Amino acid sequence: MTLAAILVSVISLVVGALLALLMIPVLVWLERRGAGLVQDRLGPNRTNVFGFRFGGVVQSFADVVKLVLKEEYYPAHIARHRWLLMLAPMITFSAALLAFMVIPFADNIVIDGESLRMQPLPVDYGVLWYMAIGAIGVVGIFLGGWLSHNKYSLLGSSRAGSMMVSYELPLGLSIIAFVLTYDTIDFNAMVTWQSGTVLGFLPAWGMVVQPLGALILIVALFAETNRNPFSVSEGESEIVAGYMTEYTAMKFAMYFMGEYVAMNSASAVIITMVFGGYQLPWVSTETLLAHFNYFAWAIMLVIPAIVYLVIRWMRKNNRVRPTVISDGSREFEAKVLSWAMIGMTVVVEAILLYLSFSPDAVLGTAIAVTLLQIVVFVVKLMLFNLFFILVRWTLPRFRYDQVQRVGWYYLLPLSLVNLFITAIIVVGVN
């Protein structure tokens, strides 16, 4: 194994872990701000560190401190087997985290003629890995509800089991339809397939070539992440908190964080299989590498415009809502962040200017294309995570019998019809 391969593997693993773990406080912040937007209120905006609030993100880190310092509670009946109670949320969190590790966030980078994967776990059977590991998360819910020795917790875990039976079959059948279409079980190969076009002008994204399969996949993954309108296993109005009722402090935090990691993983799978992954529409990696100068100049024009709009928005927001912190720290924060964004913009512009005028910078161009694809992947990931959040705060929750009805009466027949039509078309085309 060459030095370049080791370096790329380490970087991929670090970037994947950061995208999975650092996204948790960001998603918690988005959840609260999204809820505030839907309910016409501000959301968290007071907690700060030396005057820096970062729009309320600091509140998420304050919650971490609170959960770490909270009292650890264990039911009396399980005093001698506490490790089992701690194991349940660890299973759910670990399964969601490992499922994310097979998602490619950029195309393979070529260094000295060697093609290296930008993927935390560089395997070519990512679909099978995700289906196997992702389904293990419900085991932690079963275990937590059963060990709690609580009627509400047991009801919550039972609901999770009934829901799993309802959505796993449609999920698997929709994924099989995508596998037949792309003729691969490798996530990166799926993204490469989607870099083409359909009918000469439409991007060959999964949403275009498999609209019914994409819809079934999205609905089934909503159910797998246990988010509204499928959050029947933790219905606060009926069963308090379901399988989490007896969990406190960091044990509860593991379940809480596992939900957001699972949502992030589901969003990554959806954009990888349905929305072109890290690819821009109509633009393949080869096109980016061959015509990088044009893209570099376009980026150099777009970035300053975006930074200018963000700075104007911050200043306008400070004038419209000046009462959150009255000591002037909002203005100080806005100034520091503005100068930081301007400095980063100057650095990025200088790098792109150098690469656009240096035809010999082959490795630099490859790295720049990889960074651009990571940015595209993160933007798509955040947009679909935001969609998850808006759905939660917009739609009411199903009853658990309605979840089964949707799964068995609608999703399963539709997924079978979609698979049948896909098989006929694939055989006919071949």
C-alpha cells in the first residue's frame, strides 16, 4: 500500500467521521430553528461563548454539557446488569454511524496513476453493507424497551418491531430496482452512472429514471429513521417517550444522537441513489477535470456574491432583532464573522486563480475537483436533512396501525410493480 493510498484512506475516514458526528449539533440546531420557523418563533439564540452565538449552534454544545453532568439513573431490577442497558443505545448509534461510512462523498482521485476511493470504508458492495448494518439499529430499540421493564417502553419497542416489518420489504425491493437499473451494488458506480443524461437533456438521476422507486425509497427511509410521520415508537402523547422512557443522561443522548446520525445516513443514501450524489447535474468528473478552468472562473464569481449576501443578511438581522443580546456582542460577532468569511474567500480565490493559470498543476486540479465534489455533496446532504426536519414539523404522526397499512397495502404492491416494470425494461434494453 503506497503512501498516497494510506493518506487518502486516513483523510476519507476523518472526513466521513466529521460529516457524521459534527453534523449532530448542526442538525439539532436546524431542528430547533426549523421548528421555530414553522411555529413562527425564534428558536435558540441566547447561549454564547465570549459573545459568539453562531446563530444558536452553541446551544447544542451546552446541551451536551448538560447531558454529561446529569444523574445516571438505572431501574432497580437491572442493577447487576447495567452494561446491558448501556449496550442498547450503543447498538443503535453504532449501526447508524457504520451505515454512513460506505457513502462516497467524492469521486475516486487519481494520484500517480493509482485510483483511490474517497470513501471512509472503501468497499464496492456499499448497498449490501447499508442494508445489513442499517437494519441492526432496531435491535437497540428492542433491547432498550425490553430491558426497561416499563409498559410504555415495551409498547414503544413493539411498535418499532411492527413498523420494521412494514417498511423493510418495500425498502429492499426499491433498492433492488435501483440495483437492476444501475447494474451495480457499488454506491460510487451508481453516482457515476447518474452523471449521464436521459433523452439527451435530462440528468440521469435516480429521481428521473426511477421516480416510483425513488418515492418508495424516500418514504421507507423516513420510516427507518423513526421520524415523523412514522415516529410511533416514541409517541409522547400516548407512551411518554416509548423505548427511551427509562433512559437518562448520556444513555438517552446516545439514542438522541443515533436518531440524527440515522437521519444523516438516510439523507446520504437518498442523494447518492436518487439525486446524483456528489455530481453536479450534466457534469461528470471527467468533464470537471478537462474543463476545470471554466468552472474555476465560475466559482470565483459565485463565492464573493454568496459571501456578500450572507454578510448583508447578518447586518440586516442585527438591525431587525437587536434585543436578543443587549451588550453589543451581536455586532461584534457579525464583524468578526464577516472578516473571517472575507479572508477565506480571498484564500480560495487565490488558489483557484493559481490553478486556472497553471496547466501543469494536475494533482492540484484533481484535489480541487475532489473538494468541489465534497462541497456539492454536503450542500445536497444539508438540503435533504432540512427536508426531513420540515416534514417532521409539518405532518402529523401516523398511528402504528396506519404505518402497517401504508407499508403492506400501498408501498409493498407499488414496489413489486416497480420492480416488475424495471426488470422488463432492463431486459428489453439489454
